[in-house]
Amino acid sequence: DGGITQSPKYLFRKEGQNVTLSCEQNLNHDAMYWYRQDPGQGLRLIYYSQIVNDFQKGDIAEGYSVSREKKESFPLTVTSAQKNPTAFYLCASNRGDYGYTFGSGTRLTVV
Amino acid sequence: KQEVTQIPAALSVPEGENLVLNCSFTDSAIYNLQWFRQDPGKGLTSLLLIQSSQREQTSGRLNASLDKSSGRSTLYIAASQPGDSATYLCAANSGGYQKVTFGTGTKLQVIP
């Protein structure tokens, strides 16, 4: 079955460390997205990509970076510049104005 | 700027009850509206997608309606079951790759 795979499910980051969250899709969708979810808040867009080798900042891009070298893959790096990275991170994809498909999420905790 | 509101934030009902979840949006110029379910610690699962030209969509015990003129969508759950307990989110798509706005969700608890 087609879908989005996020890994790892849980990730722990030490102060000053960069960590990378993986997102892979086999839906043949052009667009991919990274969202951050905090308790009591709606999903906030970090980055999105419409096509390979192109991506755009969302509302809260500071302290994050992405790449889109393959259509299927859209990894997110949380850098040491992100001062409050503890959150639930969700990857999504879609095609045109059709609905979104989400992955199962990665919970990142600073230790 | 589009704003999406879901009220109430939490709802508790006895098993078997029919219920309605509400989603309000401020900009009626939307392409579609999508309802999701989120279980604790999990990703979002798509339930129903209503295109702007449609008035409602049905899947099993779920029925979602869309009234663009009033800026409202409702999700109707018939004969609720404990397994329906989850957070339900709606998302309004105003067009474009970064123009989807999510509500903060309604946390539903169905009591056996």
C-alpha cells in the first residue's frame, strides 16, 4: 500500500546537536510538507517542496533545514539554532488540490 | 488570513449517541476542506475530503457537510463507539501549496 514513512518514531537530541528526521513517500506525489505540532496549537508549516530540488520556507522555518534530492524523500534537519525543538513532527504529501496524506510522526525531545 | 476554529475543544458522549463536530473558517474562498482523525501520539488519518463544488461526503458512519457561504463544515458521526475516541481536526485549503490552515481540533471521548 502507498503511504508515507517517517523515522525514527522517537528521537532525542542533546544541546548543540543537529538531528535529521526522515520522510519517504511512495504515492508519487509532487508536493511534500513538514509540520510541527505542539500541545494546544494547530499544525504549523515548517517547509514545503513542490518539486525536486526546490523548497520554500513556511511559517516557522528558522532553525530548520530541508533537502529534496529525490521525489520520494524530504528529510528535515533540526539544527542547533532551533532553541525549542521539543515537539511532534509530521510529514505530509499531496497532489494538486487533492487531500493531504500524513506520516505517523516523529517525537523529538531535547535531553 | 484564513482562520479555522473548532468548538468545542473537547467533547464527551455516551456510546451510541449521534454527534456533530463543528469547523468554522473565516475566508469562504476555499478549494476544499478535509477532516482528519488523530489518535494520541499518531499521525493524522484522512477521513473525508469535500471539494468546494460539493455539499457533503459520506463514508460509513461519517458524514461531512460544507457550507462555504456561512464558513462552516460539520462532521456527523452516527451511533458513536468507544473506538471513535480521538482528536478530530479540520483543514481548509485556500489554494496553493502553503495555504492550508488547520484547526486545533476537537478531542472526542466516547464512554462505554
